[in-house]
Amino acid sequence: MNMITLLIVSLFFIWNGRAQGEHQTLNDFLLGKKSLGIATGTAIILVYWITGNTLLAAPEAVYQYGILGDIGYALMGGVGLLVFAPVAKAIKTNYKNVASIGDFFYQKYQSITLKYLLIVMTSFHLIGIIATQAIGGGKIIEYSSHLPYELSILFVFLTATLSFLFGGFQSIVRVGLIQVMVILCVALLIPPFNYLKYGAVDIYQHIKAFQPVKLDLGHGPGQYFLMGGLLSGIGAVFMDQFFWQRAHQFKKQVVAPSLSLSAVIWIFVPLSFGSLAFIVMANEMELSRTLDLIPAIVQISEGTIIRPFLLVAVWSALISTTGIALNSLTSLVMNYFYPAGKELTIKKAKGCMVILAFISFIISLLADGSMLELLLFFGVVNTSVIFPTIFSLFRTTMPVFYIYMAIILASFLGIYVYFTEGSTLAILISGLTSSVVCILGFLHGLIILKQDGNFSLKR
């Protein structure tokens, strides 16, 4: 029955994509047919940003860090959107034809090397987003149908690729609002239903008696995760091609409101789904590895009427995010890596999408780690761009050398700490290093180059 539910949802996505695929230009395929208002824009942001990670890695954060993990994960994506809202509005107002973070830095510093460094980093970020969705989807399929894990991941890519191969970005515009409403209803109903089923007081008493550290707001690792997650989420939004494209596509007056409203709504979802991990812990479900938490989350709704709705919400979030990320990655490759002078067509874009899906599939098979672990790994690199972007946006000028050093030094130092000390500390080190280098660049411009120290949005 579980697999039948997933098949029905998959066929719906593919049918919807096919229905949207007629009479499209290349721009329609990659960006959609029209500029977006606040309602549709907010729905599209939520369809992409309520990822499989939001629904499945949030419980993992709670399982590892307790209540601070839930709060930290909620802030991770929500605050990222809130911080990017004024940035997107400033870019929309003062910079023309900026559809990626690479475009922004190129317009600011006229450095083609810096532009392509950031485009390559964005590509890896998007592949990371896709890989985490595939891992979560693979575990769901493996649990639901007992297919081998490798075939389960393949099923994720087939569904996402086919649905977007037919209709492009327009595939999600039509059903975005419906999908968001389904996910929000599930997030509103499933945790209370399960807490009533297993006994909220019993769950609390069990956690308090046997794992009190999970309820401790002073827990050191949890506090590190809260701070590291906050930086990681901001960096992810800053790096992600999707948000730069949407800022370019949105009507000027709705850019900031759409992002801000999305942030407020988004925060509720990981708080809700993350709390399901407490039920798993209270029932002492044995997990041989962290990835087994995903089937455990599905298992706690076994035999209830809400089980199919949980699967529908999780699977639709996985497929839509995978498809949109593939679409963004295709747009990135077609716009920045396709040979100059060659005609860009929908047929070539679709071929590019298939190739990128295959590459992402191989990387997903090779990825070693849980959804949260991979998310934090890419968070280390993403954090390195936060302060260079903010300083570059609000400073009249800064020596470009410091931008290079902030990004490269923070990334390499953060990755080293990730493999030697831990992921959350690595993110904090990356952010600290990047900010210090940017401050040095600011002081160099102010004192040595005698530049105006006033901050300005203008180039």
C-alpha cells in the first residue's frame, strides 16, 4: 500500500509536467512563463525550500541534539530567508540582470575568475541539495517496497527528472499552492495525532528520565548546532541559484514580502516534523545508523489513517525540491558553461538536464553520510560567502583580493575542521574566518586606500 501511494504521487507529478510542456520557450522552461506575485511567489519558495531535509533531517537534528536541534533547524532555513529578503530587494533595485551570485560579484568587481569560482561553488551546492533528497527518498522507497537502496534512489531521479523534463519550471507553478497546503496540513495534524497515540506526557517523562540532555537548553553541542545551523542556512540561501533567479523574476514590490512571509511559514514545518524524533526516542526504537531514523519516522504512523498523508507530503517535497534543483542546475550550466555562439534550445536544455541527473545520481550513490551530515558539510562552504556578499553589497568598494581570501580560506579551513573536529564547529570557524578577512578588507580600504567608510547600496 505504501508503494502504491508513492507511485500515484509520482505519476501525478509526471502527468502534470507533461500537461505544462506545450508551447514553451527556453526561458519558460528554465524560469517559468511570467513574473510572480506575492501569493504564487511565496508558494513557489515554500515548495522548493520545504525540502526532504526539512521533513526528514529535522528529526535527525532532534535525535542528535534534542530540543536545541529542533530550534536550530527551524532557524536554519527561516532566518536565511529573512536575511536574504533585504539583500534580494537591494539587488533588484540597484543591479540589473543579476540571476546568480556569480553575476553579482562580477558586476561588483569585474572579475571573471571570481564569477566562475562562485558559479562552480553554486553547482556543487545544488548537487548537494539533490543528493540529500535522493538519500531521503531512497530510504523511503527502500522501506516502503523493500527494493534495493540503489534502485530506490534511481526511482527518485526518474520521477523528478521526467516531471521537470516535460514541463520545466512551469511544472511546479501550477501545483505549488496545492502542494504547500497539503504539506502544511500534514505538518499541523501528524505530530499531534502521534502524540495523542503514544501519550505526550509519557513521552516527556521517558525523555526526562532516560535522556534529560535532550531537553537541556544549556547543552553545549546543541548550542553549537543552533549557531552553526543559523549560519549554514543563511549561506545556503545566499548560494542557491533558485533564490537569485526568483529575485530576478519577482515583481519588485513583492520580493522582500514573499521571502519574509515564506520564512515565517517555513519555520513551523521543521519544528513540527522534528518533534517526531522524540516519539522514536521514547519508544526506544533501535537504530543501527542515523539513516534508519527515516523509516522509524514513517513507522510510528503505522496502521493509522494519516500514514498515506505523511508519505504524500514527504514524497512530494522530495520530488519537487529535486526537480527544481535540477532545473536550477541546468539553467546554471546552460547560461555559464555552454559554448559561446552556440544556439540555446529547449532540446539542448533537456539533454543537459538528463546528463546532470545522471551525474547527480552517481554522486548520490557514492555519498556517505546521513541527510543532516551532508547538509552541514555543504553548509561549511556556503557560510564562506555570507560576509563577502553583505560587505560587497553595502560597501562602495573593497579590494577584490580580500573577497577571494575570505571565500577560499574560510572554505578550506572549515572543511579541515569538519573532518578533524566536527561539522558544527567547522561552520562557525568558516563564518568567523570569512568575517575577519572581510573586516580586514574594509579597514584596508578605509585606512590605506582612503575610501569613504560609509555604507551604500549603490555600485
